[in-house]
Amino acid sequence: MRAMMLIAGKDLRLRIRDRSALMVGLVVPFTLAVIFSLILGNAEEGPIELSFGVVDADRSSVSGELMEVLVSLETEGIFDLETAGDPDAAQALIDEGTIGAAIVIPAGFGEAVESGSGTRLTVLGHPDRPTSSTIATSIAETFAANIEGVRLAAVTAAQIGADVGAAVAEAQSAPPSVSLAGIEAANRQLDLTTFFVAGMAVFFLFFTVQFGVTSLLEEQREGTMSRLLAAPISRGAIVGAKAVVSFALGLVSMGVLIGVSTVLLGAEWGNPLGVALLVVGGVVSAVGIMAVVAAFARTPEGAGNLQAVIAVGLGMLGGVFFPAPLGDGVLAGLAMLTPHRWFMTGLADLAGGGGVTVVFPSVVALLGFGLVTGGLAAFRIRRTVMA
Amino acid sequence: MTSPVLAVEAISKTFGEIQAVRGVSFEIQPGETYGLLGPNGAGKTTSINIVAGLLEPDAGSVRVLGESLTTRTIEPKRSVGLVPQELAIYPDLTARENLRFFGRLYDLAGVKLSTRIDHVLDVVGLSDRADDAAKEYSGGMKRRLNIAIGLLHEPRLLILDEPTVGVDPQSRNAILESVEELSSEGLAVLYTTHYMEEAERLCDRVGIIDDGEIKAEGDRRGLVALIGEKDRIVVETVGATDGVTELLTAMAGVSGATAVDGRFDLLVDDAASVLPAVFGSFSEHQVTVTSLQVIEPDLEAVFLHLTGKALRD
């Protein structure tokens, strides 16, 4: 144990001295998380704050129904509504950022609807605010579909000789088709800041821990392995020291990122014990996977290249770069083969308000990755590097 | 006879199809420097790696101070200091940090460790650069640090694997002087080299190794005798030399003597033992000796005779 700690202490000193671990383990992931968070998360973080405009150039009973829907949604606090006199004024409000998009009801809209002659609603938007445009379009399309339903009811009633007025009234009194209740993060989902910090942290964790396990190959290249093997210490102490260094670098990197992001970025990680278990599991899995790569490589450079490819591949497959759902298909299945996905899933489970027990499946999976790959690495190292 | 510090018995090692070492055996006594002399690829480093506990032999055994040494044993390794052929230092650490780290691996600590560090730095002449990063050293300085690490824990056996390869003449001489001094202090030294002159200067006994086998073993004189080579004594003189040639030829230990223009060329079994008698003969005939040169057959000739190839092949 003493020899293992001596070697680990020497390795940590070297890593601290060349600053590479500091850069890869802390500076780069934190910086990238902040940048991603600022670019992608700033406008739509937490409950989405939306503002829409409406131009009612028709002022008919039909356009009044759409206005009624929009006002009711504003009353519910789902978005802010601004009224503009004409399309140019609405576009000006969009351009200055007061509103995200606007629905324009043209003059003669109601008359056209009632006569069945055909008309159209126009949605004004801005290329930088696609979400607002999409929601406004959705509202307009839903309203149009609702009108189409009423019209179909009237036509059908006329064709079968029923009371057209009653059919129209019944169709109009149906529950509102337009509903935007709940435009906010689902329960089991991280807020964007936490997502990006966690994503970058677990992504760069795989680069950070490689410093430890790859140094076994560096000892060979530098010739110092022969001195270590000739020293009165067990061979297990040499391999163990490398694992200890990887583990320590990984834990420190994750711990500092979690602490700093909580204080500076307001990241919300959830139950501390659950987070700690996930971090330990994540570090174990990263050490195991990077160790097995190093064990099968011939040079530190070869190991580094292969480790980078695997770290990037697993990170992409595990969905750490963008908070996009993976669905239930092949991609989702493959994602579950990555420690990254289990780590993020565990954090999302914690974000859903669960206690420490909700992370157990993720932690077991992460430890499983680490133990299987670590065991394979140890077997290989015994037969090659330490033979 | 004292018990040997190192006893190597019939070690063999095969890598795939290649048998790198075949039944190598030798012993080293305290204060003795034993040289493994052979060209690159002869099996020197593989033998060293087995002796140092880096490699497990397929057959044979290694005993240090009577204890079996293998890749898995711990205690016997405390008595062995290894100076590998390749530099085995951490370039980003200073000399002192390198020494402190390796010293602690050998359970040195506190004042004793500091004292030993200062001592070995002094021995290899690196005291004034002890706190510089090793990567800033010249090749020769790195070699000297490499040796210092091997000496730090006061081993009973020091293994030096081609320690002067790629070293400038000044550092090379410093290294050889260090080895001579250590040997005189009672350290057993196993020294591999393909430089004949180093083996002749340092080694009390030499094992000629080639194709993984020790072809012959002994001190320089014994090896030379083995192949029937003789010493030559060349003497320049002035004055009348009548009758001297006959006298020298009849002398015990002298195989032949010729004289041309006052220059005598003698073929002798052992120059050192016959020199007094040779001088006596010249003195007796009142011949003035102006110069004398002893030419001994070197190990290069022995190696050539035994293996049919030159050391640097």
C-alpha cells in the first residue's frame, strides 16, 4: 500500500506540474459548459418565457374567437400578448425583441370562413427565435383545424337534413382545441445549465482519467518501468497506483466542476448522496474503459488516440452534447451501452425529485462497466506490461 | 572463499522462436567486478533483466546473498541496484526528486535518505545541479543520475547495463572512475558492455557472451592464455648488444626474441613476470634501454578467436 501511494503521489505531482490534467479535467469542461449554456440555454432555460403579438385586421366574430383563445392563454400566464395595429408594426415589435412571433388575422377572414371561400392566417417570426415561430404556427394551425371542424359539422348537418345552427353551436362549444398548458421542463429532466455542465464533466472525465492509466505505458517508454520492477515492491502496487491516480483525478475533476457550477452557474444537481454515488460510479467506469484501451495499446500516443476516439464516440452516443430525446429505437438502445447515458439518466432521475435510491440502477450499471473493463485490463496488463 | 553476492545458475530464456539466453551461469564475489562482454544482441540485457528480477527465466535460478531472486520476490531486491541501459529517470523531476522517490521505494526516509542523496550526488558529480529538472541535463549528466539512483540504497550488488553508451568522453571517464571506486569499497558489480577497453579496465573477470551463451570466462590473462596468445615486449636500446639476443631467447618464459638496429622484440608468456629478468640481462651487458613497450593480447582478439566475429559486429 505504501509503495502504491508513493508511485501515485509521484504521478499526481507530475500531472499537476505539467498542468495537462488541470486543463482537461477542469478548465476545458467548465468553459465549454458555460459556453453551451449561454448559447443554447439562456433564452429557454426553465419554464419558457414567450411573448406573442396579434394583428386583428378583421375584427369579426370569427377572429374574436381566436383573440379569445390567445387572451385566455395570456391570462393563464403561458405567454405575454401584445396587440399590433398592422403587420408592419408587429414585425417591428419582433425585430426589436419585444415579442417572439405574431399571428396576423387578415381583413375579411371571418367572412371568408363563413362563406367557405378560403383564407389564411399569417405567422410572422424571426430566424433567431424559431421556437416562438413554431409555437405561434401551432396555435394558428390548431385554430384553423378547429374552424374546419365547425365547418364540417355544418356541411354534414346540411347534408343529412339536421339543424345546422345546432350542429354549429355544438361544435363551437366543444372544449377548446388550443391548449398550451405545461410548456416547461418535464419532471425527469435536468435544467439546461446542469445538463451541459454534467455532460461536459462526464465527457471530459474520460480524458482526465486516461492520464493515470496511460502513464503505465509512459513508464515503459521512459525506461522507469524497469526500475519499478526491480524495486522491492509488488507488481500490483505499480498497477494499483495508476488506477488510484486515475480515480483521484476523476473524482477531483467531477467534484470541483459540480461545486463550481453550483456556485457560479446555479446548476441544480439534486440529492448530494445520489450525485456522489453517480460520480463514483462514473469515475469507476471511466477508469475501467480507459484502462482496457491502454492495456491493448503499444505506445502512450497510440493509447491516447484510441482513448480520444472512444471517449468522443461514447459521449456522442450517450447524448451528452445536446438535450435531445433519443426515443425508443436503436439509438436509445445503443445509448444504454454507454456510461455517459447512465450517468445522465441517474442525474435526471434525481432532478425528478427522487431520493438516493432512484440512482441505484444507474450506479449499478456504471460500476458494472468499470468492473468488467477494469478486470479485462488487469488480465491483459498481467500478461503483457508486467510479464 | 567467501560466499558469492550473486550466483547465476544455468538461466535460459526464449522469446517466441528466439532463444535469447542459453544456460548462462556465473558468480560474483564481494568487491569483484564481473563483465559480460559481447556484441549487441548477444543476450547481455536479457541476462541482466533476469538477474535484476525483471524477467522470469524459463529455466535456471538467481541467488543474491544466498536468497532466491525472482520477479515476485521482494526482499532480495533490496540488495540489488540496477542501472538500466536505457535512461530510467523522470525528466520532469529534479535529480533530488528522482532520488527521493526511488529512495522511498527502498524504504529510505528522513535524515538517512537526505544523507544518501547528498552522497550519491557527490559521487556522480551532480551536487551543483541537484535541483534542476533532469530534462535540462546533458546526456552524460542524465547517465550519471541514472547511476546515482542505482547506488542510492547502498546495494550489495550493482548491475550496470552498458552505462556509457552515447556518453561524451569526459562523462564516460567519470562513470568508469566511479565504478572503480565502488568496486574498491567492496561492492560487487555486474557490468555489461561491448567496449573491450571498458571490460579490460574495470573487470576482474569477464564472461564472453555470444548467441545467448557464455563462451568463455576468466580474468583477462586466463582468457588470453585460453586461446594461446602471448604478450610482446618491445625494447629500444643504444650501445653494443652482442650476445643479448641469445641470452633473452634462453630465458624462461620467453618464446622468442629478435633484434634489429637495437630494437628488441620479445614474445613472452607473461610480460610482468619476465620483465625484471629482461632488464637484468640488458643491465648485465651494459646496454642502455631508451624505451619499453608491453603489448598484451586484448579481449577483442579473444572474442574474435572464440566467436569468429568482432565485438562491434
